[in-house]
Amino acid sequence: MSPLLQKLNLPKGTAIYADKGYNSEYNRRDISSNYVDMIMYKAARNKSLTGFQKFHNKAVSKVRYVVEQAIGLIKLHFGYTRSRFIGIDKVRLELSIHCMAYNLRKGALRMI
């Protein structure tokens, strides 16, 4: 298991979503041992995606779209282009504060 996955300390069976850039045999083998592999498939030259791979990519992209849209809005409206801190705990806390501000703003706009 990769050091990053060990440090995140996710429960077994958690789905790991990733884009096509992480499509490698090493990553798939590393993730599938303890987690649900939700990495998007990438077509190779002269080898198109199978029907299952297209279906899988569409299912993954529907989940990733929601998350990436929220992250994009946090970056746009709150200026969160890079973290001000070093260390995963501090960065997690900073991101949590930005997410709380985003949710409060979103809730306030819905009340209007």
C-alpha cells in the first residue's frame, strides 16, 4: 500500500476516485487490495475503451463532477489557490474551514 493511502487512514472498502492521469497497473493493484477502485480508464493509441470502461468512466465522472465543482467554487470565491500551511493535518483544517465558509454562503444564498 502506498504511503499516502496509509497516512490517510481510510476504512477498508472506501471508494477511491481519480482521473485518467492515475490509470496505471501499479495504482490499480495498490488500491484494489483494500479499497474500491474508481479510477477512470484511459484509451491507448489504436485501442479504444470497451463498453464497460465507458460506463465506468461515466459513473465516476458523475461523482467527481460534484466534488470538483465545489472545489472550483471554493478556489474562485475564497481564493484558495494553494495552502498556507505545511503538513497534512494543518492543510486539512484549512480546507475544512474553507468548506464551512462555502457551505454557509451556499445556505445563505438559498435562504434569499
